[in-house]
Amino acid sequence: MMNSLNRRVRILSAGAALALITLAAPQAFAATPADTLVEGFAIDDIITIDPGEAFELSTAEVTANSYSKLVGLDPADTSKVVGDLAESWTVSDDGMTYTFKLKPDLKFASGNPLTAEDVAFSFERAVKLDKSPAFLLTQFGLTGDNVTEKAKATDATTFTFTVDKAYAPSFVLNVLTATVASVVDKKVVMEHAKPMTPSAEYKYDTDFGNEWMKTGYAGSGPYKTMAWRANEAVIMEANPNYYGEKPKLKRVIYRHMKESSGQRLALENGDIDVARNLEPNDLKAIEGKDGLSSTSAPKGTIYYFSLNQKNENLAKPEVVEAMKYLVDYDAIGATLIKGIGEIHQTFLPKGQLGASDEKPYKLDVAKAKELLEKAGLKDGFSVTMDVRNTQPVTGIAESVQQTLAQAGIKLSIIPGDGKQTLTKYRARTHDIYIGQWGSDYFDPNSNAETFTVNPDNSDEGKSKTLAWRNAWDVPKELSDASKGALLEKDAAKRAAIYQDLQKKVAAVSPFVIVFQQTEVAGYSSKLKGYKLGPSFDTNFVHTVSKD
């Protein structure tokens, strides 16, 4: 039965293919279709696939394979930015205006021509929607009132972008590799736009297609997204209008599979081609098996837990410091993240300009107890931690639960899927949140800004950085240093600023950074050209083929 069903996947619509995946019994296995790549992947963090709103790691990979941007990160050399839709670009003498010339004869998946007007609309849309990633563009001085003048088409193939300060050009270009800078099809998006009544909170008369785009698609990337259903699957099909190297396979399916053991079993039985969330033991289990291979890549992704400063106990400086001495980093490194990460305690991931490899903390229960006594909490206290119910996050939370208990702190773990825990975190209603942060673009400011800048700490604050999510009123000295680094064009001097900043932030911030991810994947040896990039939005699949 499964063999015949899988053969039918090749000719079924995306909706029917998704139904197949959903209904297929987990214990039944069969070879994946020859024209389809099936990846087992925990994608429960996806909230929307609208690039103007999406701000999750799994979504970054989906949009990277289905949308194009002006420029992209060079996966082979992360210090370089390469043209995507842009054939070339120049920077004005005053460092304020960037002019991009588009490649000729570009088309969206819809068949509509892709012009500089679509680029300008995409910038305008992201800024006016003002969703989570909008700050990546508004940090350049863009507002709803000026965006159409600051980001505009001067002709069909020329787009100009004017910033408010003479930033280091590498910083500006790196920001434009982020998901929020994806170019959307203006005609398709506005055909699905919903009328809005302007209000104090939202002053525009259209939602710019945002409601439809949560599950809809209007891009020009190598694959077009045909369907996404939360906690089930994402299905993409080859885009025949893609300007670049045509996809080798007709279809790509990301199948939501949360458990590492389930992914390994499905991979061994041929039900999936790639297992994306293997824990150390399952990764070891597939090594040396006929027909299977593994690959890895250092990721600019760090795992941390953070302390909401709205909680009066967690807001005490001595408690903040004590928490950093109540993590068994050595044990976590030797077991839970062996082969899939390395202990890292600073906010810049290794591989980025200015990254520090200092590790000032280790498990020291006696020191933590002294600090808690100074805080007036000699007998400890009770607190909760919101935890995405995937590994290694759950395992790390349980490890921290045990070490906190040694100092009298009773930690209650609140499990949930990625969407649930992220939504609560973004609403600032957690006590402690454990999760991962991947750089939005490969420049140190991506992490420096989110960990050290919080211009408005009120619940109504617009810049919803990680510092804001944890209600941390960042010392002005730290924020000023972070902002000043953006204007430093000398790379060595800029790196030195970040080195000093990381040391100071590690000492006083409510962030306990635990490790940096090494992404791993087990995959069928039938695959050719399968690679993991330095970031989730460089995990490209259009070059993958099958024997």
C-alpha cells in the first residue's frame, strides 16, 4: 500500500502530498520518490511564512529556498556578500546611498516580471507592517512616512536605498541578506490584500497581504512554497521561472518530526532522505551504516537561557550572576551536545568579527550560594522555565533544573512547542526562557544589537530585541558602544569594541549563554550535493540531486 502511495506522490498536488505525509503511519516505511527530497525536521517554531513577518530559524531556511533578495551571503566565505537579484551595486561618496542594478529579465514564480518597483514595495511593506524583523530595516532611519522616498525605484532595473548615517558598507549589505529583505511579488500580494481601518496602532488602509501571506507565496526563489501546515509539513516545488541554476529535484518536503530517534529510524528505513535533528547517540548510531552519510557545519547559532527582569528575584544582580555559576557546562558539553555543539559563553558566535572564546563561568554551587545569600535569598526561591520540547533544549533544561536545586532554587519546567514558547517569550510573560538565537545576518551587529540595545523598555516598546523581551534596561555605556561599532570602518578596531563589549555583557546581562551549535544531518547516500551552510538561510537545496 505504501509503495503505491509513494509512487502517486510524484503526480499529486501539494495538498494531496501533504495529506499523504500526515496520514501515513509512522511505523510504515518506503523509499522516497526519485524526484523528491524529504527532510525530517522539527519545524514547530514556524509561525508564518511571510518574509515580512517571519523571524524563526526554520522559516529562514524555507524562505531562503523560495525567495530571492538583492544580495546574499557567500556560503563559501562568510566575509563576503554576493549578488542575488542585484547584478551590481555602488555606494555614494558620502556613504549614504546604495544603488543596485538588477539582473535582466527577472521573473517571479507567478510569471510576473520582477522589477525595482517590487524591491521598493517589499521594503515599504516590511517597514509599514512593523512586525518583529522590521527593526532590521528601520535601524537605517526608515519609517512609514519616509520609506517610499528612502527606498525607491528610479527605473525598472535600478533601486536606491538611502540610509541615515555613513555606516560601514559591509554592515548595510549584510543586513540586506536577512529574510526581511526578501523581494515579494507586488501584484500577487496586493491581489490578496485585506482592507484595514486606520487606527492609532496601525495607520494604513491595507494589511499588505499579511494575512494571506502567512500561508501564501509570492516569491522568485528556486522553489515555490505550495503548502505549510503547522506541525505537519512544508511542501515546495521547483520554480521554472527561477533566474539561476534550476533545481535538480521537482519537490522538497520538510516533514515535521520532533524526536531524534524517530528521524533516525525513518532515515534508516528510507522514509526520509535527511534527518535534521539527530542527538549525539542517534548520530553515532548511523555512522558507518551502508547507504547513509552524515555532514556537519558550524552555525552562527547560540543556545542560551534568559532571566525576565520583571521577576523581582531574577532582577537582583547577585541572582543574575549566581545563575551563571549554576550550569554544569562540562557535563553538558560531554553528553548533551557532543558532536552537535561546543560550550560558548559570549553573545557573538565563533566565526564572526570580534567573537570572543572566553569562558568565565563554570559550575560552582558554593559561589552561587554566597551570591544568593547576598541577594537575601539564602533559602532559594521558586521559578519557571519555558522550554521547547525538543532536544537538546529539554535535556539542558533538566540539567539546569538539577544544578539550580543544589543551591535551593526550585525550577519548574513548562514544556511547549516552538510556536507556544516563542509567543510567550515575545510577550514578556515568562520567568526564564531557554532557546536558540541565530544571527539574522552575518555581521556582529546582528547579535550585538539584540543582546545590548533596548531603547524603550516599556511593554509598548517598538524595538523588540532580546534585551527588550527580558525587560533588561541596558546600561547606556553598553548600548552606546554597540551603536558606535557600526560607524567604525576599521575592522580591527571594530573587532576590539566587540571583544570588550562581550566581556562586560557576560558579567551583567540576564543572559546565560551555554553553547554554539554545530548543525548535523544524517542523509541517504543517494543524495548528491547535499550541504549545510553557515546559517539556516544558507541551507540551500536546489543543488541537491538523487541517484
